[in-house]
Amino acid sequence: MANTAQTAKEQLKNVITQAIKSAIEKESLPNAELPEFIIETPADRKNGDLATNAAMAGAKSFRMAPFKIAQAITENINLENTYFEKCETAGPGFINFFYSPAFYTSVLRDVETEKENFGRTDYGKGKKVMVEFVSANPTGPMHMGNARGGALGDCLAAVLDHAGYSVWREFYVNDAGNQIEKFGCSLEARYLQIFKGDEIIFPEDGYQGADITELAQEYADINGDKLLDVSSEERKQALVDFALPKNISKMQADMAKYRINYDKWFFESELHNSGSVKAVVDLLTEKGLTYENGGALWYKNKEVVTNILKSQGKTDDYIEKLELKDDVLIRQNGNPTYFAADIAYHKNKFDRGFDTCIDVWGADHHGHVMRMKGAMEAIGYDKDKLDVLLMQLVKLVRNGEVVKMSKRTGKAIQLGDLLEEVPVDSARFLFNTREANSQMDFDLDLAVTQDNQNPVYYVQYAHARICSILKALESENIVARICSDEELALLTADEERELIHHISQFENEINSSAKEYDPTKITRYVTQTATLFHKFYNACRVKGEDEKLMQARLTLCLAVKTVIKNILTMFNINCPEQM
């Protein structure tokens, strides 16, 4: 996978290292250990395309003023056979380097050669990564947090895939345990109320949503009162067996509509039925990490997490402020808790051979992160292979005001309602414009707007505009062709070079996005790509110029088209050719 920008950096590191060695040989610099230095892009690229702090980094070793070190280095710089044409010193000792035309030509050649694979890297080295996201409770409809988590999780998985990881998407369905018991009690009460009215008291901790009433009514419409004369347990089981598959089917349909396709829908009941939950509780007990109290079995979470924090150098005062507590694994009634099943589930993930497991959770689960990492360490797994991406709340806004109810149903807005009102392209793109750890206002008016105020429309329009340019030229029998290096070297305008330089950073943005688990970097990158293209198009005529320059600019247009298409396709967003 060609990466001209990375190659250029490597060339520069070698050139600077060799220049320092030459300066030492010529006694322009004293004989001392070579300094560790960095190469980075200056804040203002008018000062250079890349810069190094080698002179400042060497001040201590060489016992000289950085500016004099910089002069000694530049006097020995040899840029022959590199992507650079000149260098100069600046400020207290920075050395700035400027790309040669060969760099810009090489970037366009990379896009031309790799086409739909441009942007893919081998950063992940094929390591197996699971991204588990959404995993909504199947006892009710999916909400706005699930909408945001779905877009972030799926696009993160896509970025990791493009960065060279072997990626697995998973949805964990909590179809067992306490919440299903509560689901059954809620359905039972609503079912009995149909026939016995208000004499049936709804459980205080039951699920109050209208969906519960609708499911109970639907069962009654089909089956009548046949559950009135059976035991409560039989009644609840029948209602759950009827309602739960419907809820799960709706979740799967909503995810499919949202263009999210999981490799596996993992059911919690599998863990209970296979004995995995009991096995992990037994394992913790064997390790001396459980105790009985009040008829329940407890896990020594406080002890485990305290030991981990102390090994990290945390003070007693710091640990005390966390107010760590132990957790129940088996309730008094003999039923395992959600936490026990969750430990078994994460053990199952690692047993399947994943190098890293990423969970996308709501910010309200922040206290659960160290508990789960500690539990993994306790049963003999590497806690650092479990990463948790915490996601802040999202608010829906219309006309500048927070919206909580659907105009269509008058009920709380669900993911399904959102996807009926907002184009999927907009939802997926807009939810990826803010980092997971920041709160977000989702503007419903903006999401349905078809103009450049809508970020996804703005990006899609840039792609469509390029298609329109190509089509208009084809109608005049002008077709883009392969350009020579000399022809591509004609692209010297600031707008052209700025755009090509931006394209050169695509692979690095993918790697950075994967490293930081932040797909919003790519959303911002493609938005900037569209901005720079519009800037170039307004400043540089494509048609009507000298034929060689026109063809060079067509090559640039095609490169931008490829980058935009690759990103939108990666994020499962449509890439229209006309708008």
C-alpha cells in the first residue's frame, strides 16, 4: 500500500540523521550522541510542508545554540532522490522542508493506482478486533443513545477494517436474567388488565412503556383469555415467548435499515444454557475472590480493583475517593446477576481469540469500566485488551428546542421514528461529527436540509459536482487520460497543492482514527476534502485551459472523487453522481 506522505517522512528522517553525522565528521558539530527528534507538519504550511526540531533536541548533546546546530545540519543536507526541493532554518532553530513537484505527482499516482483501495493501510497487521455496540435491552424499543452508538460503533469498525485489522461486529442481546423477569411481570399485568381492569395493580418497577401494553393487547387479540387460568409462571413465559422475538426482530430490522450488519447477534441465554455463567462464578470462587453474605454470593471487586490501582501507583487517598464496592454474582434466589453474565460474556470474547475487544457504552456505565477490566484480570486475562468507548448523551433539537416526543405518535422518539423522519445518510454522518465523549445536539431540521448547511449533502455535492464536470466534458468528446509526470507538475497553484497535500494525509488520518478509536476524524477529513475541492474549483478553471493543464486538473478531480467515494462507501453512506 503506497503512502507517499509516510515515505517522505522516512526519507526526511534519514536525510537529517545523515546530515548530522556528516556535520560531526566535518567537525561542524562536536562528536556526541545523535538526538531524538521529531518531524511534524507546521501549523502554517507557508513555513514549510514538514519541519524538524532536531537542532533544539540536540542543544544539550552538542552544547551549542540551536540556531548554530540548525545551520550545521542544513549545510550538510542532501535532498537528492527525495520528495523535497529545499529547506531553510527558522526561528530559534527549526528546520523547514518544502516538497518538490515529485511529491504531488506521486500522491496522484497513488490514488490512480490504488483506486477503491486508496486509504487502506496495514497499521493493524491483521489483528482480530471485536467491536460490540448498541446491545440495547430487548425489553423495549431502541432510543436516541442507540442511534448515536450505532453510527459511532459501525463507523469505528469500518475505520479499523480500513486500517488493516480483522474486524468483527457484535450485538449482545440480554434475553435472560432480571430484566426479562421484569419484562414478563409487566406483560402479565397489562394482559390481565385487559380482562380484569384496574383491580390488577401494575408492578412498581415494571416497564411503563406503551409498547408493553401494545404487545399484551396483540397477544390477547390473537389468543384471547386463554392465559387467565394458567399459573403466573406459565402465563409470563407464554407472553415473553410471544413478545421477545417480536422486539428482537424489530431491533434487527431497525439496525438493517440503519445499514448496520452484525457478524453475530450473541444471546445472553447461550451463556446460561451452556453453563458458562456458572463456570466463571466457580472460577472466581476457586481463586478466592468470592464470599457469601446475606444468602447471596459476592465478588471481591474492591480488593481486585484496589490491587490494580496500587500497582499503577495510585495513592490510598485516590482509591478511597472512588468508593469502591463489592458486587453480587448470585442473588439470594439463586439467580445470577447481569454482572456475572457480563463477565462470562467477556471471557467468551477472549476465548474466541480476539486480540482486542472494544465496547461502546453509554457514559452512565463509566463506573462499570474498571469493574469489568478488573474481573478480566482476576480470571487470568489481560485487562488492557478490553477497551471501552464511553458515549455521552444526545439531545434531539428542532427549531432550536429540545424534542422528546414524536410528532407522529406523540410518544418518546425511538430509533425507528428517527429513521422514518431523517435520511439514513444524514443520521450516520451527523452522529459522526462529534466525538463520543462530547454531548451532542442532533438538529432534526439540519438533518433533512438539502443544501450545503447539511454536512453530508455538502460532501455528496462535491462528488456529484466532479461527476457533472466529467459528464459535461464527455459530451464534448473530452475524456480524462493518464498524464505524464511533466503534465502533473503543472499543478502549481496554491489551491491545487493544498488539495493534493490534503489527499496525501488520508492514510495517516485512517491510522490516527483507528489508534484513537475516533471515526469522527474521518468525517471531518472528508468535509475538509470537499471544502478544499470547492476552493480549487472556484480558483482553477478545468475546461478551457491548455490541454495538458486541463488533463492534469482532471486527474486531480478524479483523485478527489475517489477519496470522497472511498470514505462515504466505507461509512455506508450513498455517493450520488448527480444531485
